[in-house]
Amino acid sequence: MKFSPSLTLSALLVGLGAVSAQLTVTEPRADHWWVANSLNTLAWEGSSPDQFSVFLSNPDTNVLTSLLALTSVTYAYDRSKTINPGGITPSGGYTILLTNPLNSSDIYARSETFEIKAEGSTYPPQTPAPGASGSPSPSGSGSATGSATSSAASASASGSNSAGFKLEVAKGLIGALGVLGGGFTLL
């Protein structure tokens, strides 16, 4: 029997494709709904594939007639994103789809079914996602030298959300990048 490198490589690539999508949507979920026309948290775990598109789906065509694109390209390393679904019809039965950016029918991950409540509704109590272990606490040591400049641009947020800790960590990382890079502007 003759060894065929191209056949072996093809078999390997097919095998890798079957296990390459390793993303899991952790928010929203059944007990962590969204609010229409408001800022909501989309969170996921996993890093493969490294980028994806985000769609909102509902099987009831009286609620949502087709998939609604929420982002065109999102990077897996972000781990969460703030999404405003707009004036979407309040209802149950919604799911989030993480898909191939070039082919939305190639679904990498699907959220639990969740509800979108009417604008002005309260958010759910803030609890960790199932399987999440405690509160993360940053640790480590190091030093940086250099100078940082600040621009007039600033970001603000109101209300309370589960991404508060993530926002503070992100601010710290942005500050560190500014010190190391000699300046960083957040638009």
C-alpha cells in the first residue's frame, strides 16, 4: 500500500474541522435575560475559532422574521461584549448564535433559550454563570517605566452589570498599555 501525504493531510484537516469550534455562550441564559433597547452582556468561554459573528434568533416568525445580525466580527479573546439589541419585540424563545463570519449557517455555538423583556424592565440578579468558579482576582507583580498621555476622550457607563469587574480590569490594562506604549487613546 502506498502512503499518500495529501490524503493524510486531508484526513487530518477534516478531523480538526470537526472539533475546532470550542465556544460556549454563558450569557444570556434562561435565568439571565436581556432588556430591549438597553445595554446587555453577551459572554462566552473558549478561544476557538478566534473570531465569529453574533446573531439573534427566535423560531417564532411573529416575533423575529429572520436572524438579526448583532456583530459582524467578534474576537474570542474578548470573552464578553455589550450588546444593545434595539427595539426588539419582548418575548421568550430567543437564542444567540455564534457563527462563521463568512457563512452564518455554520454555527459554532448556541446560547440557552432566553427572554428579552420590555424596555425599562429590571435586569436579573447578578450571579455567576453555571460552572464558573468564584470571583476572579488579579494577581502578579511587575513594573513599568515611561510616560502616559491622556486624551479628552472618555468612556462612561451607568447602572450595574456583571461586567463591572471586567471593566475595571480592562481600564487597568488600557492604562498599562498607555504607560508601556507611550500613549493610548480610547475612542
